[in-house]
Amino acid sequence: MTPYERFIKLNTKENLWIYILIVLKRGPHYAWDMYSIIEKEFGFKPGNITPYRVLYRLEEKNYVESRLEKRKRIYKITPLGEKELEKAKDFYLEIIKKING
């Protein structure tokens, strides 16, 4: 694996929480929706179970919250999740500044 390939892997599949929070910032979604939305909008396929596991952990830490709707769980981002997403954005912007010199 090249350094670039590793960079891509670490910044996509291995940091799925960022993409989930981006999607939820736009509006509530079911966990199952995450797989197709992420593939369509961000160009990579998360594992079939992975979005559920990530959502569970995000909810456990109060970055997202859920409710049952028609016997399915729907998720939305919390203010704490929005703050965490903003910190990630600031981190990436700082890296871009450093890369650009």
C-alpha cells in the first residue's frame, strides 16, 4: 500500500464517524441509509455493519440521538456532534494550510 492509499483508507473507512455526522448535519436518517449515501456522495463503501456500529458509539457518547419511527431507528446529530464535526473540519483545514506552505 502506498502512503497515499493508506492516507485515503485512514481518512475514509477508518474515520466513518466524520461522514456520518456530515450526512446527519443535513437532516435525520436511518442507519441503513448511511451505506448508500456515503457510497454515492463520498465515493467509498463502508462495511455493511459498520455504520450501525459507528452510530451506536456516537449515540453512546451523545454525538447523535435516535428515536423510533415506524419501527425503525432514525438518527440526528446533536449540538455536541456538530461541535465535534467542526473540530474535525478545523483540523483538516490546518493540515491543508501546512501542505500548501
